Amino acid sequence: MTIQMNADRLSNSQLVRSKMDITCGEAVGAFQQFWARDDLASVIPGFLVTLQQIMRATVPLMEAARDRCAELSDSDELCRQLHEYYAKHIEEERDHDVWALDDLEAVGYPRDAVEDMLPLPDVASLMGAQYYWIHHFHPVMMLGCIAMLEGGPPTEALIQKLERESGLPTEAFRTYRFHGEVDPHHLKDLDDALDSLPLSRRHLGLIGISATHTANMLAAIVGRLSASDAPERQI
């Protein structure tokens, strides 16, 4: 009874965050272990390539969510309001994948080679699940993916550590540093949207499922970055 009463007092965004604290810890732990490695220099290029691959899919994925919301908006008030959120966030994220390609090219990783690399299966699973849920269930689930991807922006101290240990120049981290600056604002916008949208308990549960899947895939991606098929080995 106490748990239910406390839950009733939480906003939608607080409910989502509290669920993510319980179910998404694997990704947090994976990143902590990754940043603590003593061979960061060898895996940071692959990490930056993988980030670019995720960014490449993000705007098309949100466009799919926006378009699906438009299709359902006449009969679904949530989709009508979601359409506005996705349309705005698409413009905030547009061309970030191109910026990341520019960063990699500036430090010696040819654009064509990066674009030609096959992403890890976990990257495809991370983004591919969202396509399925958008088209075959409900586009609200994309909010869970966004909440997880923007939920842990890099600090300036971390980026400086990566620069020192990788030996790569500042140009390699321009887009990553930019996300460290803007993602907290995007997260605030997401929380405001969660609190204003007409979300049912079921919708909140679906968002939690999407966030958990995203966290699990991020943990798997980080765990595989030093494997023989990691992206930096293919350049």
C-alpha cells in the first residue's frame, strides 16, 4: 500500500526515472567498467565509430515515430501530442551523425570507410526493436530509447580523460562534447513532455520496457567494443 501511495504522488517523469534506476543499472555499470579500463586508447576509436552508427539511425527512427503518430492522431490523442514532440526533437538531432563523421575524418578515419562498416549486431538490435514497436505496437515506446540515450551525458572531465588516454586531438570529440552540453536540456524537455502527455500506466510501462531494452543493448555494445569484430579493427 505504501509503495502504491508513493507511486501515486510521483509525476510521469519521476515514475519513468525510478523504473529506469531499477532496470537500467546494467548499462551504468558497463560504462563505469569501460571508462576504468587501462587500455582505453585502443578502444576509444571504436567507441566513437559506434556512437556515429547510433546517431545515424536516430533521426530516421524519430521520423518513423513522427509519421506513425500522424497516421494515428485522428483516433489517438497521445499520438497527436507525441507528433509535436518528435517533430521538434528531430530538428534538434539532425545532422549530428554527419558532425561525428567530420570529427572522425579530421583525425584520420576516412568517411567512406566509417560509413561502410557493418555495425555490431547489438546496434541493429537496439535501433531495430524501436522500428518494430513504432510500426507494430505504439510509437510512445521510442520515448524510452530517447530517455536512455540522453540519460547519461558525458562530463567535461570524462572527455578530457578520453583525450589524454587516447592521444586523439580535441577534434575527435567535438560532437561527443556537444552532446554533453545539450543532452541535459533535451532530457529536461523529455521530462516536461512526459509530465504533460496523457500517459496511462500501460504507456509508462511500455516506455520502461523500451528504456530497459536500450540499456541492455548499450551494455552489450560496450562489452563487445574490444572484441576482434569491434569497429576500430575494420578501419
